[in-house]
Amino acid sequence: MSEPEIIKGLLKGEGKAQKFVYEKYAAIMLGICIRYLKNQMDAEEIMLNGFVRIFGNIGQFENKGSFEGWMKRIVINEALGFLRKKEPLHLAIEKEHIQVAADANAEMDLAVEDLLNLLHDLPAGYRTVFNLYAIEGYSHKEIAEMLDITEGTSKSQLSKARALLQKRLTGQEISTY
């Protein structure tokens, strides 16, 4: 099935097209949800809610950019909405200053599962901004708009997330979250 055929089928509400999209993208969308949420069941619920929104709002897809990118944005927004309700983002600036080890490049040697575990140990605000910037590729301006924070707060949260990850990677700090 080509992408235009899939979209046409989704617009008509065809179950075959919905099943095809779900089977093709479920693992990718679940991976996104897991990066934002600590609990597997919550991640699965948000992924399913994301697909409901995708199928319900397919008419809003304007064929600008990739279909997969459009779907990812919906799933990310679902995860952010869930976090706002269930887990406050705690985006306030911390009082203590975290020193960054300039020569630490340990993240290159990490397995994906190890990185996910480190990300899950970050406070929600740090984790969210890190995911949006470093993994999803959003700009600080876009993150600020998505999370209703300033660009400076976004940059600060990213910097602190990186510093905390580097400390943990070099064994300088034991997780307390």
C-alpha cells in the first residue's frame, strides 16, 4: 500500500488502512511514548490514544512533510498532555549548579536500554526537554511553545539534563529520583 492509498483509506475510515498503519507504526510510536513516560502501561495507553487521534484527525494532514512525522507529533503531544496531568514537569530552575565534565563522552558507549534507564531517572522536566531537543529535534523555541515555558528555561533544562546524565555516566552521582 502506498502512502497516498493509506491516507485515502484512512479518510474513508477503512479498517484495513487503520490496521496497516497501526501494524507498521505501533512499535515506533510506543518507543516514543516510553521515552517520555516511566510506566509501560501508561506508554501503551498514550500510544493507543495517539492512534485514535491520528485516525480521528486524518483530515488535518495536509501532505506537508512526512506522514510519519505528523503522526509522531500527535503522539508526542499526547505524551506531553499526559505528563502535564499526571506528572508535573517541575521546570523551575534548580538552586544548585551542576558542573559539567567537559571531556565526558561516555554516552557514545551506552546501550539503548541503558540510555532509557538513565532518561527515566531524570526529573520529568529535564527528561521532557531532553527528549524533545536531543531526540526529536525540536528547537528551543518550539519546545517553549509546546510546554508553555521560556526559551531560556528550555535551554537551562537541557543543559542540566545533559550535566546530570554526564555525572551519572561517569559515576559521580547515584540516582535519587
